[in-house]
Amino acid sequence: MVRPRWLKARNWRNQLQIRPLGHGWDQFVAIWASINLLLVIFDVSYVPLRNFWLQRQLYLLPGVPLAIPLTFLPDLTLTYDPIKGIEPHRDTQNFIEKWTLLDQQLLSKGAANPASKKLLDQQLLLTNQLISENPFLAANKTGTLERIKNRLRQRTGLESATQGASKLFNPEWIKMNSWSQERLFWQQEIMPLIATNYWRSIDEAGRPTERFWRIDLLWFQSVFFFDILLRVLQLKRRFPGLSWRDAILRRWFDFPLLLPFWRLTRVIPVAARLRSSGVIDAEPVRVVVSRGVVALLAVELIEVIALQIVEGVQAFIRSPKWKQRIKRLGTPDRFQNAEKQDFEGLLRIWLPLLLGRVLPSLAPQGRELLAYGLQRSLVKTPLSAPLQKFQPVQLAEREFSRQLATGIIEALLDLSKGTAAELSRDDQRVKDLWVGASEAFWHELGNALGESATLEQSQTLLAEMLEELKLTYLSGINSAGVEGLLKKLEQFSDGELVTEP
């Protein structure tokens, strides 16, 4: 029965087919990951730099109240403090509120008013409590309290901060210096430091409150997870034989984007995505960094590897078992091992090839070379020298040399072809002769080396040569240095290598 078109089975495989990710999507994810990295850096540095975001002033020198105002920056503390669980500290906030009331009272009524004297005594009490109880300790800002105490001492010239506070809140001191001048000292040097104090809540695990993970998970990590999933599915589609585990592991450098800790490591996948998507050209930076790293590692690696190889060869050469090893090469059991059989097989392949095909193809060149050599030899003979003036004699010598060279070359080629034909045949007699010659050669060589001091002298000379190689070559690597290697790499990259005299 023919199925109607409207009942035709749907090809779900084609509908679920994962298409390659577009360039626009890659650029979007790269830019989105860059924004996330900037937010992560801001989040990590927010608490240490909260004073800067609160005051929006850039202090040029530490400990000196000389700052550049940056009022164009927004006050981010109002928005980001709740994310970090930061709240105004009750003690310092109360100090600021009471000081504001005191400031208004002194500006309107003066220091002689009874209400003003009461507020001055109250503010002095709060200042002494601030110095003694140290509410800055919870925010790890004890250094801020020390700066406040130092400025109180410098203002009054007294050695005690509490005595300095008593002097500054004395109505007689305010009458002598006027509150309009004193309030500038408090507004510019004391109150900004007190305002930097805060209290941070703690979660059930005993750690400071942190709510940035909600923003990270909702706005960024969900996008990163979707993008990584698409790339894994694309890998699985391109390589059907690839397991899911291997497909996921191939995206290992994207894992920092999903980790809730070590978030600064996201710089690795962000840099990779910016480079692959073409948002920024990171090639110059990569080249500079890779050259430096390669040059630094190359010096160390070459020294270690070269030293190990040379010392290993020296130990092999100095071995006292060379005589036994050479004699053992000629024993039948040694000759029948796999290494010898492989060596025999190579000889049976290459000797017929060289003798039967390569040498005969060089016959014209060989004839010309041998004929020229014979002719030059005839010219140098005493009998031929007086006859060189005659042209027939020269022609005769040339023809004789050519014929003699042709005969010699043809005889050698016939011998070479015959030898190649015999060697190419799987003849047991040839194998037996080769085995006998090899055994006799190694046995006689071992006996000759055992009866003379040639082996010991050769070992000593080779070991000394390698020792000199270590001293000269490795010291040359050290003297060349990283700068020389980088210079040569730059010359190679420019397409030219200048040889220095």
C-alpha cells in the first residue's frame, strides 16, 4: 500500500542534525566570555578596592592625603555591596551620623552653646570608643584606624590619639581655630577613612556572603554550557567513532568557564576564543610569549639531554666487555637472532639493488672518468712526452684510453650483475658462506683486539673526545644565552639569517 504524502515518515535524523556553528555565534560567545572575565576580575578585586569605588579618588602616594578626584565614575558600592553582603558598620555609621549633627549644630549655634558642648562631649566619647574597641577589625582594616590615630596626633602635636581627640573637641580649641577650618580637617582626612569601614555578613558555611555566583550562573555559565554542548555534539557528528568522554575532553580548555572557583583561569578559554573567532589578533602576543618560553626551555632541555646522551655514550664506550661483545657477534646463536636476520634481509635487498641497477646506470660516467684518468697517466709517462706534439699520437692515446676504460667498466659491470643475481637468489650455499665469513670476521677481530692495546686506546680517545664535546658544546649553549636564541628566531621569521663573522 502506498503511503500518502501527508503520512510520510519524518526524517528526524535530518531535523536533529547539528549544523556547524556560525562565525557570528563564535564572535558573540567570545565577546560575552570577555565581558564575563571583566566582571570576574571586578568581583575578585571589589573588596580590596572598595575604598576606591566608594571615594572615587586616586591617591598618588600612600599615607599622603593628596588624591585625584574621579567623580565621573559611578558610585558602584550602592549596587554591589548587597551582592557581597556588605552593610554599613553600626558603630562607624553611628559616629558619622552624630558627627553630622555636631557639624550642623556648630555651624548654626557655635561652640559656646550648651547643646553644642553636649554634642562635643558625646562625639569625644564616640571617638574614644572607636579608638579602644576598633570596629575596623571585622573588615580587616586595622591599618585605617592607625591612619586616623596618626592624623589626630599630627593635627594636635600630641603623642596620644585620645588626648588629641580631647583637644580637638574642646570648645576652647574650636573658638581659637574656628569650626569652619576644623571641619575641613574632619571632612577631608578623618571622615572618608571612617566611611570605608563596613560589616560583611557570613553564610551558613561560615564564609563571607557571596551572591555573584547567581549572576554568573544565570547570565553567563548557562550560555557557556549551551555553547560547549553544541561544540561537543558537532565533534560527535563529525567523528562518529569518537566516544562521548573523548568528545568532552577535547573541549578541556572550556571547563574553567563552568567552574565556580578559580574563576581567573577563564582567561585561558577567553583568549582562545578571541583568537579563534578573529575578534582580536593575538598572534603577535602569542609569538612573543612562545619565543620567550621556547628559548628559555630550549637552553635547559638541550643542556640536560645533550649531557645525558654524551655521558651515556661515554659509559657505553668505557665498558670493559667490548672484547666479549665483539667475539659474541661471531657465535652461531648470536648470528641467528632477530636483529641479525633483519640485518641479513636488508643486505639481500640493498646489495642486489646497488650492484644490479644503480652501478650499471652509471656506466657512461664511469667510462668517461676512467678514460680521462688513463689518458692523463699516459701523458705523464717519459716515453709519451716527446710524442705529444703529434696529433695522431694524441688521438691514438685517447682511443686507447677509451677502449681500455670501456673494457674495464664492462668487466666490472658483468661481475656486479652476476654477483647481484647470485645474491638475489635464495640460495642456502650463499647463506652458509655469508654466515661463515661473518663468524670468522668477528672472531678474528675480537682476538686481534684482545692481543693488542688498540681497544683500550680507542676507548680512551673516544671518551676524551666526548668529554671535550661536553665542555665546548654545553658551555657554548650557556654563552649564547636566551637573547642570542631570540635574535636568531627573529632572523628566521624575517626570512633571513645573517651570519656574523
